[in-house]
Amino acid sequence: MQSFQTLTSHVIPLLVRDVDTDQIIPARYLKVTDKNGLAEGLFYGWRYRADGSPQPDFPLNQPEYQGCQVLLAGDNFGCGSSREHAPWALAGWGIRAVISTSFADIFRNNALKNGLLPVIVEPAAHQRLAEMAAGGKQPVAVTIDLRRQSLLLPDGTAARFPIDPFSKLSLLEGVDPLGYLLKNEAHIRRYEEQHGLV
């Protein structure tokens, strides 16, 4: 998992409320057991027309948003089923953080375990950023500082966001929960030996 420290990126506005995991990645993509190719299915129903051609009005298909790593979402992002493929698909496309006023709990936990940072901001800060993102012809940039738990908006104001200490440490160090345990394997083995567990 890639370490997350500080990220500056243009924002992709997708200001839709209650985006569920089936809209993020359709169920037909759940047959795979690895992450390869999931970026292709990201928001498939919105990104593509019935004939399979790209929907030009959808942000992920627009040239100005290519390479952007921050998605600005509406409230209650990631609701619906608990598919871990949703954060896999977002990360596969290149998105490293999603900004919203709230996330579904299961999506949020799956995102954190897979290196995708859910940034929860107050409605006023979210609205200010949404207005900036929608108001201009060029994408606007934000800076996310995980260590300070701070989101720097294009107008220079900062918004704080919450994250639990373990998830923060894991993202900063670039390890998932299993990687964290393996990093401490020597300490675990020593404990087991001292207590006659091996």
C-alpha cells in the first residue's frame, strides 16, 4: 500500500448524494478476486453510454480531470452493499482521497484498509469547495495533509477532518492491517516465546 502523507491535486466534482457501491462498481465486476481491471468498471453506468462509448459529460471522461487524485462527492458516499471492490476501483483509477460530508461506515472502513482516504468535512467547507469546483472553467486544487488532518481549500482556508489513530498510522506508513502485524512479527514471536506459546 502506498504511503499517504501530503497530497496536492485538482478536484473531480461528483456532487451527487447517496452514491452507492453498485454505482461505484457494478455487481458484474465482483466476480474478480484481485484489483486488476476494476478501474475500467468505475462508475460504469455513468461513464458509458448503452453502446459502450464514453459519456462525454461525465467528469472522469473529461480531459481536464485526467490524472486528478481527489474526488469531491456528495453526502453519504459509498452507501449500499459492503463490496470492497468499490475502493479498489477508485484507487485503481488513481483516486487517493474522497471528500464528503459523510460516508457509509462499511465503505469508509474498506477505503481506509485499502489506502483510500475518506475526508469528512463540515457542510460549510464542503459547500465552499463545491462552489469553487463548479464555478470555474478550470479544475481547482486542494492540499490534504494527513499528519495534520487538514484540508487546504483553494481560497487558503483550512478545514480539519477526523481519522482514527490506527488508520492514520497505517496510511502514513503505507501498511494495511496485515502489513502492520507483519511489521511487528519479531515482537510477536518474542512475546510468544516468553509466554510458552510456541
